Amino acid sequence: MVQVSAARYHAVAVSRDGRVYTWGSGLYGQLGHGDRYTRFEPTMVSALARVNVTGTAAGTRHTVVVCDLGEVYAWGSNEFGELGVDPRPVKPSEGSANPKLTLRGWLFGAAPSPSYSAPSSSGSGESGKKRRRSTLGMDTEEDPAGAFDMIFERLRDDVDESGRSGMTHATFGALVAGVQPAIPPPWERDLFNGSADELFDQRFGTMLGQSRDSAGRVEYLTLPRLVRGLAQVNEVAAGGGFTLAVRKACRPGSYLDPTSGDCGLCPAGHYSDELSTLECKPCPRGQAATTAGSSRCTPCEPGYYASDLGTEECSACPAGTFVGFGGAASADQCVPCSPGTYADAPGAATCTACGPGTYQELSSQIACVPCPASTYLPGVRSRSQYDCLSCPGGTFGADGGAAACDPCAAGTYTDAPGSAFCWPCPVGEYGAGTGNTGCESCPAGTYGEKLAAAAAAECPSCPAGNFSNTLGATACEACPAGTYSSSDGSTECVGCPPGTYGLDAGADSVDSCLDCPIGQYNPSSGKAAEMDDYGEVTECFPCAMGTFANASGLDECHRCPPGSHLNKTGSIREADCYDCDYG
């Protein structure tokens, strides 16, 4: 057994295979066996043999079960309407079929309808009793006058082939709306106090379901009947005079299968926003549901669209196009990017403006065109190659797509616009700082020894014994013989002092100057030794005739004393002078 429920006088159980068993008191038909007998052992309810029952509840005087299809069956007392079954139809018209109560409610069979006798209008006595007679009249053996005819009362105690009397037989119960008298008939009224009229007032007719106030009302059922109006019930509960059925609710994002009663997830591309909807709705155009079980569809994001109903995923606008709003419902809403802009990937919400150094002349493009080398473009969203500007002097553009040109590095220069590179400063010149349109010459007293010198300090000073008296010298000159420079960076050389001479070039000190030998002199500075055609070296100037130099380092020669003369040059002593002849 998978479930057991017990009330005050009876119990009900459900087995694993869906069969229902009841036992206990059957006074109100709550056992469901078609009679009101008491069962001392669990007995299967055969009327539900083909129904797969999943749950049950025992009320005080009735029983309720629910099957795997979510349908509810009830039987037993219906005094307070707790069974929820259909009432017996109102009296059929003449010639119509007699109603029969089946497992699924009242049905009209093919049997001819019984005759109905109209109630008498007389006010008292026998005629008064006839007035209260039931609508179906028939004389019985116990009541031949028909004074107290009720529905087939003569069948109350007849035993049929099954061994049961009409009072407890299911078929007979169906013919009389499933009602059995709960108190003895009028002819046994000696057990009660009061007249026959009072006996009728004691709800005898109500108990039979055939009184003038409640004709056709079902007071109890001895066999299970389907409770109409209930579907997809999940659980039931029963008490004293009431029944509670809980219907299975499917959450939003799912649907209720009307056949199995199960909740299924809405597939991707569909949604449900209500409880227990029978079908999921496809997502409208412009929206999508990417996962199963969606309670709503999500509008496509900007850059995407959904042109079909029931879209699982939005489609991306192709590269080179865009859509700037959500919920686009057509590919036609993807707009081409205008000149000066681009979209390099599908699904663009906006087009990207061409950045500095690039331009785009066409629409629907996935990239911008870089400006060529030696040009630059500082602005954005450019639509023409003519927006690219040549790099000015002192700058260069080695690569295309430049937003700005690079300044020439120190030691380099460009003197014309539109350069893709910078020239190095030549030897003897330098370029201080960046962005040079030209180079500066190395100063006098220095020289250039390499290309691309970046500062004047990179122009070395001429060493002692050398000089540079021009700008941009690429080398220093040695001081010529007869001169010297004693310090670095000399722009000129100093001549050897008078009375001296210089023998070799590149003298770096006055000490390199030699005294004129005896017999020679040097009246000025910077005298260098000379070599004649015969290979003879003349250091200084030889003393002229009439003069002599008897010491070295003289800047002039001595004259011969008065009254004497000398007729040769280069004399080295005064003795070379001889007296003049007399006269």
C-alpha cells in the first residue's frame, strides 16, 4: 500500500498498482461497493478496477480518490454536497429515456420512460396522501391502494441473482438516483409517533431524494462517480461534510499537459507568463528566449534582430551595419555605416568613427583606411584621403595611419615637409634638441668627427698644436712651422717671437721656437725655417752686408762701427768689419 486514510467509521487504502480497498461501515455507501454493507476486511472497489488511483481521502461519511489523470471520484453521503456529483436531471418529458447514474455521471439510456401520475388537488384524507405521493407511482403488495407508493418500493427486499436485495443493489440504486431509504417506509410508522403527514415532514422524501422540495437530489452514492468540473487535481482531502481538491499549477515558463497532467518547460523561443497555461506562446518578432522554461521573452539587444516568431537567439547585424535600438524585428533595420565610420564585427549597436590617422570614403565598411607614410591626420570621422596632411619640416612619418608626425631626433633633421624619415646631421655639424629643420656647424676651435652629432659638445676641441678657424670644420689644422698653439680649442696659432723660428709644424709650445743662429736675425714673429733649392736650410734672415750677428736669437743685426764696412752677408762677428780705405 502506498497510502491509507481513515475516518471515524471506515478506512480506505491505495495499493502500489493503483487499486482501492475499503473496509468498515458502509451505512452511507462510503465503501463504494454498490451497497451499504459493513466490510470487516479490506475489499477492492471493483468499479475503479480500470482506474489508476494515486491518492485518497476518507471523510466522515464519504470517500474521495484522485487518479493519475488528475480526475476525482467520490461516493458516500452527499448531505452537504461533499460529493460534488451531478444532481439527477429534472423529470424527463414524456417518451424520453430514463436517466441512469453511471461511473461518469447521469446518462440517458434507451429504456422507455415510465409514466408519471399528476398529483391530486384535493386537500385532505386519502386524496391528500395521494398528493404527496412520489412522481413514479406503482402499487405494491404491501400497499395495494397505493397510498404510500414510492419508487419501486416493492423491490426493496427482492433478492436478485447476485444474492442481494434491491435495497442494496447498485443497478437499483442507479434507477432511483443512487438513494436508499434511511428510515422505514410509512407502513411501518407504528415505530414512530405521529401521522403519515408528519412522517413525510420527517424528511422521508428527502432521504429518498424524491420529496416535493428536493426531487432528483442525490443524498448518497454507493458506487464511485466522477466529479465533473475538476481536472488535473494533484491531492484531495476530506472531512465531515466537505471535500478539498488541490489542482496542480504549472509555473510561468511551463505548460500543463492536458493528457498527462505533467508540467513541461516551454522550449527555447517560447514562453508562458501565466499559471497552468495549456500551451506556450512563441516569442514575438524582435524578441527571443535563449533557454527553456522562460516566463518572458527578452528584446533583442541593439545590434541584433529577430525576424521570425519563436526565435531562440537573435541574429547579429552583419559587419559594416548597425542597429542602435533593442527589439529590432528585421534585417532591414540594420543600417549601413556611413562614410567616416565602420563596424568591424557583427552585432554592432553603433558604428565606430574612423580614428585619427585614418579615413573612410565608402559606406558599409568594416575598417578605415590609414593615411600614407609621411602624412598625418589629427581629426576623427574623416571621409577623404585628402584630409591627410604632409608632415611639416622637422618631423617625419615612417608608418601610415599616424595621428601626428614624430619630431626628428637630436642629431637629425628634415628641411622639407612630407618626409618619411630624418636625415642625420653631417660631419662637422650637430642638431641640438628635436624637431630640427637643419643642423648647426661645429664652432671654430672644434671639428666634427661623426654623423648625427646631437650637441656642440660632440664637436671635439682642436688639440694643442692645432687650430680651427672656420665653422663646421671636419678636422683641425696643425700650426704651421714658425707658429704654435699651447692650448686645446685654438682658433689660430701664435707666431714664434722675433729672433726665433719654427722648424716643424704642429708646435704646441713656445719652447718649440728656436733662436735664430748667429749671423741671422728675425725681426718679426712666426718665422719658419726655409730650404733653398740646394737643400740648404735657412732658419732666419742672414745679416745684411755691413751688419753682423754675433749672438743667437737676435731680432736685428748689429751695424759695423763707423769708418768700417762689411761687404758680405751673414757675418757672425764684428771683426768681419774692416776699415774703410782712406779717402
